[in-house]
Amino acid sequence: MSDTERKGIDMTTGAITPKLVHLAWPLVLGNLLQTFYNLADMFWVGRVSPEAVAAVSLMFPLSWMFVSTAMGITAATIALVSQHVGAGNRRRADRVVAQTVLLTLAVAATLAVSGWTVRRELLGLIGAEGQVFVESLAYIEVIFAALPLTFLFFAFRAALQGAGDTRTAMWLMVVSAGLNAVLDPFLILGWGPFPAMGTRGAAWATFVARAFATGTGVYVLLRGGFGVQLHVRDLRPDAAILGKLVDVGYPATLDGWARSLAAVVMAAFVTPFGTAAIAAYGIGVRLMSISWSVAGAVGQATSTGVGQNLGARTPDRAARVTWLATAGTMGILFVAGGLCVAFPRFMMRVFVDDPQVVAEGVTFLRIVAPFWAFFGGTMAIQGAFRGAGRTKVAMALSLLSRWVFRVPIAVVLAFSATLTVPGTGYELATLGIGVEGIWAAFSVGAFAAFLVAVGWFRLGRWREGVVETPGRGPAVDVDAPDLDVDD
């Protein structure tokens, strides 16, 4: 199929804002629908028991740890495909897609088998006990089986996104999320001829919906006409492309693991404060994931825009894409966070009626929601770094946000202890204010990470792409300062 017959948005010419919106809104909707998977599960599981809610809450960061591996691989796919497309090398982009499929399948199978083998030990490490352990085990066993499907769908979405097509995957997510929502009450509560399976039913609904989306996505890639195409002959391992995918993708994968492990650690911090705190944390994080969905989608669109412009050797335009995306994301999330602060009790009661859980969730939202915009701003800038292939910088920002700011601050604020500073003999007493200290750590980490992200991006060292463009020489002076947005 000729390049002129392929769909996709060209971010290298024309007005930036309309094209960024056109590229981002299907990603926003697609990510919100992915969040809808989790919210629908939580809604119906909330009709089973508080223990079931707590179980799904604990499993969210653990299952996300595996999903983040797929996102790391596909971050490399977006960077390579978008830069090849921007440089006019569509056939090279196709070969990247095929190697992505091979890599994601191999990694997914490895993680699924490994996770299944140590599933009980993983739950023990998180601190799941009693009925919460039983419900968690039922849920996670099926989620492990769905990992290859999840990985393949991420590969499909990243391939089309790099070429500038974000709508096709979005429509698949619409149907898939709808299927999951329809199946949930039948499989969780036992409507109709189905037995009531509780948390296992929620996982099976997700499995079926993801199988549909993935199967359709693979067919779309094989058929072509959506920016890139999967050719069966390209499925032979190509060491050079696989090496590039790993080289660009592994920092993003480590980034995802670090984020997910931090989420697991934070969930473990919450566990000693009781079932109500665990359930409130799970619901609060899912509400917060709406902001992540918006910011992550805009970050993905920014990644495509930056990648295409670096491939086309227009780095100043790539900088303008980034600043416009950051400003727009933060404006939207200031409004969303404000609504959660204004109506926190209503937000919590959508998912659960238990008064203790609602009260704890109200506190969570009032402390964390005002800082959603800073989460979003950082994610948009991280998307720019990933589009430039600078996944190590994006990883560093995540590590700073979680492991330098959030986790240590949570320890200092939440728990009562006396800590000795290594090599000095000085002793520091933590504040021990309780679970509210864990909530506050999210806010402090978000604000500090945003300040670092802005400063790092303005250094301008991201301006040279990661793919070679024959006969063109160096794209830019990588130390040149980027332009401020004035349009």
C-alpha cells in the first residue's frame, strides 16, 4: 500500500493546537475507557463486600507493574515509528511494528508464567491476608492469563499512534470497554445462567473484552491502510531493530516498574491502617487514574508530535508542541481536581456506601486532588522526552517523583519512628500523623517533580532524534535552547 493511501496525522506542518487536539482526544477517550475497565470492576465488586473491594484495590498496582512493561516496549515503538514516519521512511516503520509484536509476545509470556508461579508470594509481600488474600488470588490468576492479550493491544495502539492514527484504537476501546461493563454484573454477581464469581468474574470480564480488542487490532495491522502495516515476512527476528527497541524501551520499562513498585509500596504502607483505608485508597487511586488517563494520553500525543518533528528536523516546533500540551493538560486537570475537592463525598459514594470508607476517601481527595494538574504537567513533558527517544530522562523524572519525593515523605509523615542519618549519628523523629501523611506524600511528590521536569526540558538536550536519516547529517545543535510558546 502506498504512503499516500495511509491514514495518519502529520504533526510537522500547519497549526499545532488543532492537530494536537485531533491527535490527543481519541487517546484521552481511549485511556478513559481503559480506566472505565477498572471503575466498572470496582463498581460491581463493591456490591460483593468491602474485602472484595480491598482485594481489587491491592491488585491494581501489582497488575499495573506487568502492564507497565508493555508500555515501556511500546514507548520505544512510538519513538521509532514516529521518527521514521516524519523522515518519510514508512517501510522501516512497518519493520519496527513486526519486531514489536515479536518482542511483546516473548516478554508477555515470560511475565505471565513467572507471575503465576509466584502469585501467592507476591500477595504475601503486599500484605494481603484472610478473605482479602482469597479474593486477590482469584482476581490475579486470570489477569496473568490475559497478559499476552494486553501486551499485543498496547503494541497495536503504539504502532498506529506513531503514524498519527489514534482513532482506530479508540473505537476498539469503546467496544471493548462496553463489553467489559456488560459482562461484569453477569460474571461478578451471577446474573442469568452464570455463577457468582466475585473478583474472579471481574477478571474474566476483562479477559474476554481484551481478547476481542486484541484480535481485531491484529487484523487491522495485517490489513494495513492505517499508517503502518504488519507484514508476515517481517516477523523474522531482526537483531538490529530488536536491539534498538530494547535500547530505547528498557528505560521506559524500568520507569514503569519503578512506578508500579512505588504503588505497591504505597499500598503496603496503607495496609496497616485497616480495610477502610485500603478500600478508600483503591477508589481514590482509580479516581486519580482519570487524571492520569487524560495526562497520559496528551503525553502520548506529545510523543508523536515531538517524534515526527525531530524526524522532519524541526525541533523548535517540537518544543512548541510540548509547551502547548503541558499548558492544556494542566488547565483541564485543575478543573477536574477542583470538582473532586468540591464534591468528594459524592465521588466516593458512586463506588461504596460504607461510611468509614467514604470518610477516608473524602480526606484522600481533599489532600491529593488539588495537585492533579502537576501530575499532568509532568506526564506531558515526559511524553516529549519519550518521543525524542530520551526515555532515560523520563525514567529519571519518575524515579525522582516516587522514590526521592513520595515514598520517603510518606514514611516521615505517616509513621512514628526515630531514624538515624547514615554516617552522621544524627537522629530524626518522624511525624507519625497517620494515613493522611501518605496522602500528602502524593501531593508533595507531584509538585516537586513538575518543577524538575520543566527545568530539565528547558535544557534542550533532547533535540536530536534516535533514528538515522541518511544523507542529512546532524539534525540540530542539541544544546540549543528551546523556544517559549507564544502562539
